[in-house]
Amino acid sequence: MNIEAAVKGRRSIRKFLNKDISPEVIRDILEAARWSPSWGNTQSWNFHVITGESLVRFKEANQRLLIDDTPSTPDIPMPESWPDACRLRYNDMGRRLYDSLGIARRDTDARRKLRIKMAYLFDAPCLIVPTIHKDNAVEYAMLDIGLIVQTLCLLAHGQGLGTLIMAAAVQYPDLIREIASIPEDRRIVVGIALGYPDLAHEINNFERKRAHLDEFVHWVG
């Protein structure tokens, strides 16, 4: 698979097959991903890979917290507002996702059930959690995390695996810290659900859109 095909073919997977990933495959992906660029070669990332019974414990507790409407306390705050163009793209993606499942805009019960499935990581057999040190400047460290997370997702796609980069997986950082023994001096950034994609499921097949170049590229000279 060439690079362009990987970039264009990777997509967010929201339904995984009931199939475990061998530790060797996960290790191979991380072994290659560690060559990602970072600011000044600081490599500010750590990763915790959660599978097996530990992941089951996390999924069940994460679901309970969501069902109980427990307020989230992520280490990296979620944005409270977006510029109009970003907000419109976000809303369009949500509409396409719900439409693929036949969920009406006003069907709050069906939407809540989907959120509960999300809390269970859409049945992914692995969760990878990148963290940064609390002494790191968040702006630069987040750039580093973005670089290695994209690299990891592309490598996984090349291995026939699917990924979903999830803020929803790290809404309750104390839960992850307890299960994965993550030190208090690390900020939990995001979760990456990893598994074999259910390519036949409609939620993994709705049409994706991207902005045209003229919307975000400005030529000078």
C-alpha cells in the first residue's frame, strides 16, 4: 500500500470484529511509529496499551459512568466552541453518521444507545492511550502526539486494522489511571481504539467529505 492510498483509505472505524490482535502486530506498529517526528526530537509521548481483562474492566466502568451521566473531567479540556466552518463540518459528519444507521435527528433514545456503544469502544479489543508529561508545554506536546497518532493509524491501516481516535475514551482519566497504572505526572491526551474493522457494517461505510483546497490553502508568490 503506498502512502497516498493509506492516507485516503484510512477512516474512523466505529464497529470492530470480535477478533483479538496478536501482541506482535501491536508491537510492530508501535516499533515503526516511534520514528515519527517530534519537536526537537523530544519524543514527548508515552503509550499505555490496554487489552484483555483490563480493557473489559475499563469498558464496563466507562459505560457505567456514561449511563449515570457522571460529569467528565478530561486532562485535556474539550473545546467549548468552534469557528463556524469547523462547526458546520462537525455537524455534517454527525448527520452522515446517524443517517447511515437510520437514526432520526429527534431520536434521542437511539442516539444515547450509540453513545453507550461508544463508551464500550465499539467492541475494539485494544485501547492505546498516549500521554504527555505535565511539565511539557501542552501546545508543542500535542503537536507531537498528533504526529505519532496519525502515523500509528496509518501503520495500522496498512496491517488491515482499523482505528478510532477517541476523546470519549478519556473523559474519566482517574479510571484509566487506576486500571493502567498511569502516573499522576502524565496528562492523558486521547484514546485510540484498535481492532479489525467490520467492513460490512453501514457505520463504517458512510461517505466522508473533506474541505476543498481553496477553503484552507492560501498561495503566496
